[in-house]
Amino acid sequence: MSWKFVLRMAAGMTLLTAGALVMLVAAVFTLFQARRFYSEWIATPMGKAMLALWGVRYVEHDRERIPRGQVIYVSNHTSTIDMFVLIALGLPNTRFFLSGYLRKLVPLGVIGYLIGIFWTVDQVYTERRKRIFARAARVLKRTGESVYLSPEGERITTGKMGPFNKGAFHMATDLKAPIVPLFITIPRASDPGLGLDARPGLVHVHFLPAIDTSAWRVEQVPVNRDRVHALFSGWHAELHAS
């Protein structure tokens, strides 16, 4: 473990803690009623600052493809970097799904509570996951907010997409909101995988054509999941080849 890594980790924790405190103060003064302000005006700069701390830059491609109104963002997921890139993007009026174990990091738990993250549990807890997704769908129907979640499970090899879970596609079927696929490419030299030792580099975020879900039905969820997985696999091959 290098001294640079230790210093960056300490600086990152300090940044998260300070950001959580600033957000909490803002929440108190706004009576906890300004979720979008906390997310887009406090969390987004924090995400950019965390990336800058590790020397990671990003560039967006075709962001204008985002349709108006409620959408469901989905992306590939192979790296710890993804979370900070997605927060840094400042996706409009968007809430996130994240793994519940991240709440153990107290500053992140506070931030997640204030920006309205839906905390998930492991795949083995099937009934709990169903309740979490059902509650999230009820909330999103009421608020009209967009949402981000990654359907990709564990990637077995770096050369192929991992299998997709069904949660995002049940959500899309329920909400009838278009899916906006994001494909995140991270240079191998920069990618820490699921670790924390990110290295400087340039990340590309591709906004791909929206997928209409207005005619999707519940019994088609596995088929639609597999179709979207095939699209991602094609994009994966194309983008990595170029």
C-alpha cells in the first residue's frame, strides 16, 4: 500500500464527511424537502471532486439523447469509479439504487438518505428485493422522478458483459418509462475494479438510444432483459474494438 493511496483515501473520506455535513445543514434549513437540490447542487460537485482527487476525468457522448420526462437509466458496472462518475453526471431529477452495504460508510449513508437512494440487498434475499423494488416503483409513480440502476451482475470475464438481473426490467415494465442505456468505458490502466486504488485516466460515458417500454408486459420481462443484454454486448464489443 503506497503512501499516495493512503493520502488519497484520507482526503476522500474527509471530502465525503464534509460533503455530508454541508448537505445535512442544507437539509435542516430546507426542512428536508429539497432532494433535487442536495443531489444536483451538492452531490454532483462532490462526485466531480472525488474523481479529480484520483486524477480521473470523464467525457460525455450524445447526452442530448436523454428524452424529456421520467426515464430509467441503466448501465454496465465493473468498477468503483462508476458510482462517482454517475453522481458527477448530475442526471436531472434522478434517484439511484445502490447496494445497502455502502450505508455502513456513515457519510455515504447520510448522503444517500438525503438524496433519496433506494438501498438494495443481495440477490439471495429475493422477497426483500421484491419489496424494495415495489416500494421504489410506488414512489417513482407518485413523484415522476427518473431513476438509475445497474442490471449487470458479477462479470465473469473482462471480455464479456456479465448476466443481467431482472429488477430494472420489471421497473421499466411497471413505470412504462423509456430506458436510457449508458455505457461506461474505463481504461484498464485506471480501473481499480471493485477496489479503491483508481489511477489517473479518461473515462468515456456514452448515452445510447432510448428504448421504448410502453408496450412491455410482465410476462415479457425475461425476453426484454435478454434483448437489452444483447444490445449491451454488441455495444461492448463495438466500443472496445474502437
